[in-house]
Amino acid sequence: MAVELLDNEQTELRLSQLNQALGSGMFVHVRQMLLNMAASDIALVLESSPPRTRQILWQLIDQEQTGEVLEELGEELKDQLIRQMSPERLARAAAGLDTDDLAYILRSLPDSLYKQVLQSMGSQDRSRAEQALAYPEESAGGLMNTDTVTIRPDVNLDVILRYLRQRGSLPEATDTLYVVDRRDILLGGVNIATLLTRDPSTPVRELMDADLEAIPVTMADSEVAQLFERHDWLSAPVIDQDGRLLGRITIDDVVDVIREDADHTMMGMAGMDEDEDTFGPVLRSTLRRSMWLTINLFAALLAASVSNLFENTLEQFATIAILMTIVPSMGGVAGNQTLALVIRGIALGHIGQSNSRWLLGKELAIGFLNGLLWSSLVCLAIWVWKGEWQLGALIGGAMLINMTVAGLAGAAIPLLLKKLKVDPALAGGMLLTTVTDVIGLFAFLGLATLFLLR
Amino acid sequence: MAVELLDNEQTELRLSQLNQALGSGMFVHVRQMLLNMAASDIALVLESSPPRTRQILWQLIDQEQTGEVLEELGEELKDQLIRQMSPERLARAAAGLDTDDLAYILRSLPDSLYKQVLQSMGSQDRSRAEQALAYPEESAGGLMNTDTVTIRPDVNLDVILRYLRQRGSLPEATDTLYVVDRRDILLGGVNIATLLTRDPSTPVRELMDADLEAIPVTMADSEVAQLFERHDWLSAPVIDQDGRLLGRITIDDVVDVIREDADHTMMGMAGMDEDEDTFGPVLRSTLRRSMWLTINLFAALLAASVSNLFENTLEQFATIAILMTIVPSMGGVAGNQTLALVIRGIALGHIGQSNSRWLLGKELAIGFLNGLLWSSLVCLAIWVWKGEWQLGALIGGAMLINMTVAGLAGAAIPLLLKKLKVDPALAGGMLLTTVTDVIGLFAFLGLATLFLLR
């Protein structure tokens, strides 16, 4: 059968065959294997290889494939490879690309190289590039392609059918032809399935969907992604403030935005950049991660300086020192649950002015209830372990305070950061941990000092 | 202009209008507002409302819209609403649904209700439902719709065009007609753009893409999502082991899988279920979160029992107690960075047999280098703060050990869990924190006991 499939096992197999061929220096064979692979699969192999293998593979990839492979790569690796390429090779690679990818490559170049590459391009590519660069990268304008097929409302379907047959092909992933007036104002859209199923004598005006929703060119790309997800769109037209059609956004580019946003949240919460390259060089990774560690060091020193306030108590009661890590730990976990929930809610567009107060109340209540539950259990556990009910009561009380605060802080911190236009995924976790560490230690050591030290 | 747009601000506005109308008891007005909204927007409003408001809104939604709204909801809320519905209302709601959503609803019913609902259905819906239930939910079979349009290879394009015009419409999001032989074996596909642009006298055999990749019905849904992302597909055919066409998967359903997988990873790492409902009832949320807190309590007690081993040291040196939280904290952050990177790499299909050893080596090296860097800095900071270089050296040494272990554990734990077929996003974080806490405390208190206690 002609229908073939590349699943993960086959990727793994192919990867090991490539590695074997590379290892034994059979470069001609490798080049042949690469020629038979789709650009997306080559990109996967590059992403999955250590630096040295990558270098060799990159040399062996056919010039014709360079552009397409670049399109499929993650940002860190893409930037790194672009920096190595000559202006001529870049210009040639850029020739076949979509407008948005073209803009990406040009944007990532240093100024001098940028001009060189632009000059090496054909005039058509150059004007496409200049068009694409007119909009910020993380906006609808940066995401759109300008290859729309437009039609007029006052012709019949058979005219359109003849025109398309003459045209010979449609731009990739075209599912809608856009109806515009003489000034390019968007009037509606005609799904191409409609063209196939309706009577050819029908006028376009009757076929078209005039309630088509359009995206303003300035909309943020994450908001575009939310709209696509919510409405199950495959493509959407992009308009300027006067309603003129500028281009279209297709779902495949939106999927990349969804993936990037999700990676950004998940990696950001762990204190990483979403572009961090899994198989990148050791030194670069070490440096990239140190920023977060610096911040954490200050947070940890802050927590230690809280303990320092209670040196006296710690000197007299070693047991307090032994138990003091439990309270911050439970508060941290409880707060982090709330934080993750609220960050996701913000990302999905579920949380706004009208319901954030309710949410704060709910998370405060959960924090308090969980605090009650766990402080009783811990109180009991410590009583059994250390044989002193006072110690259990102390740790229980501190935990109740800390978990209640954790619930409130876990919801309030991301909401506050969002208002300040700081990314909650990046700053939220560290701020929260600092709060739960400081409050947890303060509550436990403070209570211990009050009740044990007479 | 006819072209309208619903962005986040307008959602917010509509939400507050709805709330106002609800608050003043204008239910007829609310019902009218809901009737004018798209199902996806109603779902958004439901997701964003507290429990009581939800109940009222749900009563006011038109019967006709029920099914579509259910399709768009998150799992926790969907399950809750389904449990309240009568079998008749469920059967009616199910009538208009896609096969995959139909299967979802039926699967979530208790056995007795399930049979009742199935009996209330029309025979066509019932057979569709039974077909859909034949495959596990998280497989290509569970994701596919069976509404494919198939054609034969031996006719000309104009026959197809006439057939489609007679048909009058195409299933939603159809971008490809599938070419099958008499036994339903998939031979290839014809993009509908091709139908519009090519000469009507061309035979289908010449038009069709015979290299079409097809998805086996048993493939896991996450793997399906990877393939769609990698190849920028809009739809793909699903086949059984003999190559027979069973249905098709469309990108809008895949986007849901991508979103669910991403949520699962992010929420899982924070110890939450991805279905956790942001505006759900307090008590249910409290209970749902307590599992993770239980595990964390054991981890924290384990860490405390490590400190307990060194009670003697802690009794003599309060400073050690004050500083002892720093080492686990830095190890935890460093390990968590590696963990997030490796979990993402696994999710993207970048990490396999051939490169995991390299990755372990890399993360070990980064852990060691970061350990060197931070232990020197901390050593210096503590020397300055406490005026004792021995103390600085102790904490620095412990931190070097802990961060190196953290790098190794952060990479090894998810790889190991993956081998054991345990979800690294769920279990990874807690295991890692336990390792870095225990090793961190053991290293610091152990070194302190060795060198300070004579």
C-alpha cells in the first residue's frame, strides 16, 4: 500500500540508523537519507541530536531543504544555525518561505547582515519581507500570511470556478475565499466546500458568510490562539482598523502559538526559558539557568534570616530546628496548587474582573480547610513521634496560618502580576515560595518562641 | 460592517451584563441573550461562573444548544452537568453531536443510565454511538469522526463534482476526499482545492496523493497530536490494521488534545488534576488537592527525620539550623529546571534510547558547574554574614553535592518513570523534591557533624 506512516518508533529507528551512518563516516549515505526525509522529520532529528552531530547533519542537508527545515526548528536552535549561515545561503533559504517565517529569520539577524540578506533577495521576496516586518512578531500581523485569494461579491459562482481553474492552484491550507469590495474592505467569506456543492449560477453575495469574524491586525497572538481554540477555526481573516483585508492566519501557525504559550507557562514556572534547547551546549545552558538560581538564593537567604531572628529559640530547642522545614513545605505545595490553577485560568481567559474576587474567596477557604485538616493530622503525628502535645499544637497552628496565607497568596499573586502586566508564570512561583517560606518559618518559630521560651 | 469580532474585553462585558441580568432576576432577558450566543461562548461563560450562577444559567440554556455547549466544556464541569440531566434530555442533546463527543458522554454515564440513554436514541445515533465506543477514549479511534467522504479511483473529476453538487454539503472541516477501493482499503486522498483547480476530465487516480500518511486506529492520542504538529496537518485518515479507512481526525480535535496534554503536564507538576475546575465548589476542590498534600507530608516528615539524625549537632550549633534550609532549596530549584526540560523533551518526542545517555551526562555537568558557581558564592556570602569561613565551606560543599545530584536526578527520574510507564509530570516533581531535600540535609548536616563536632 502507498499509504505510509512515520510514528515514534520509526523516528527512533531512523535516528539510530543516521547515527550509525554518521559514526562510520558514511556521509554520502547520510546525505541520501536526509534527501528522502520530510523537512519536519529532519528538524526532529536535529532537535534530538547533541551539538556535534547537529553540526555535521546541518552541513549535509540539501540547500533546497534549508529553509523548510529552519521553519520547523525551535527558536534557540534556529537562531544558532542562522547565525552560522552566509547571507547568500540565508537569502536562498528565505526565498521559499511563508511570510511569517521570512519575517522571523530577518528579525533575528544583526543589522549589517540583515541588509545584506535583503539585498541578496529577489524583488518580490524583498517586498514580501518588508510587508511582514511591518508588524510586531507576537501579534496577529506577525502571525498572518498575505497569500489570500479574494473575490468580488457581484459575480456568479461559475465565474469563480473558471478563475480558480485558470489559477491552477490555491495557497496551502486555503479553506475560505474572501469577498472584498473595491477598496479591499472585507465583506465576508465563502468556504471552498460551498464552491463545490452549490449551483454554479448562484451569485457570490448569496453564498458568502457575511457574519465572518475577523481578527484585528494588532491583536496579541495568544488572544488569537484563544479565539481559534474557542471557535474551532481552521483559518481567519486579518483586517486593519478600517476593515481592509490584510491577510489570513491558519490553524497550523496557531498550533505553534498554543504550544509555545504552554511551554512558556510550564518552563517558566520551573524557572526556565521556553526556548531552552534540550540538547544544547552545556555552558550556555548553565548560564541560562543561573538567573533563576540567583533569585532563589536571595529568597533562601531571606528565609534563613527569618530563622536567624529566632536564634535563641533554636539554640534551646533542637527539635524545633528538626521540624521547622515541614511548615514551609506544606504551605509551598498548597500555594503552588492554587497558583497553577489561577495561571491556567488566566491563560484560558476564564478569569476577569467579574469573578476574581469570588476566586480569591474560594482559594482562601480551600487553604483554610486544608490547613485545618493537615494541621490536625500533623499535630497528631508529631505528638505520636515526639511525645509532646504542645509541640504538635505549635506546628499545627503554624501550618494553619501558613496554608491559609498560601491559598490567598497563590490566587492573589498571579492576579496582581497580571494587573501589573508581569508574566505570572515567570515571577509567580518564586514570589509565592518566598511568601510561604517566610510566613511559615515566622509563624512556627514565632509561636515556639512565645510558648516555649519563658 | 457585517464582520464582527468577540475578543476578551467583549467577553468580559457580556459576562457582567449576564450577571447583572441574573442578579435582578431578569431570566427571560438572560435566556434571550444566551440564544444569541455561540455555544463556545456560552461554555466560556459557564466555565467562568461560580457554582450557583452556573446552575441558573444551565437551566436557562435552550434545549437545542445543550449538546453543543457540553462539547465545549472542560471535563469536570461537563461530568457534573451530565450527572444532573435526565436520560431523555441527554439523548436529545446527544443527537446532534460528533461521534467522538457522543462517545465521551456515553462513557461518563453510570451503567443503568447508559442503557436508558442508548434506548432513547434514534437507531442511527445508536449505531454511531456503538461504533465510537468500540475504541478507547485516548486513542486515534476515540478521536476520530466517521463522517468521511470517499470516492473511487477510476472515475473522472467531473463525476465527483456532479456527485458533490448533488450531495449539497460536505461534513464540517472536510479538506480531503479519501480514495478507497471496493473493500474500503485507503488508496490516497484528493485535496478539495485540487477539485477546484484541475481540469474536470482528469481521472481521480491522477489527481490523488498516493503518499498520504494514515494513522492506525490504535495510536495513542498524544502521538497523533505530535504527528499533526510536526506535519502541519489539517486532517488525517484513520485506518485499521488491514489498511481499511475507518474515519478521519481533524485538527480542531487535535488542538484539544494538545491543550489537555499541556494542561496535564503543567497542572500535574503542581500536584493538580488537569480537569480541576477553576470555579468549582470549595469542598470538592479541597478533597481533590489533599492527595498531593498527603504525599508531601510524608516527604516533609522524611526530610525532618533526616534532620532528626543530627539532633546532637543542631543542639550545639543554632547557626546550622538557621542555614540548613538553603541547601535543599537551591538543589530543588536546580533539579526542577532539569525536570521541566526533560518532561517537555519527552512530550515533544525528542528524547529516546539513542540520546538519553548524552542528556544525563549533560545535565550532570550543568548541575556540577552550577553547583561550583553557587557554592562559591554562598560560601562567600555566609563568610561575610556569619564571619566564619568554615561555615561557608561547609554549606558550599553540601551545595555542590546536592546540585550535582539534583542535575542527575532531575534527568534520571523522568526517564526512569517513563520506562516504568508512570507519568513523569505527576510523580516526577515530588520524587525529585524528596531526593534534593534528603540529600541536601544529609550532606549539610553530615558535613557539619564531621567537621564541627569533635
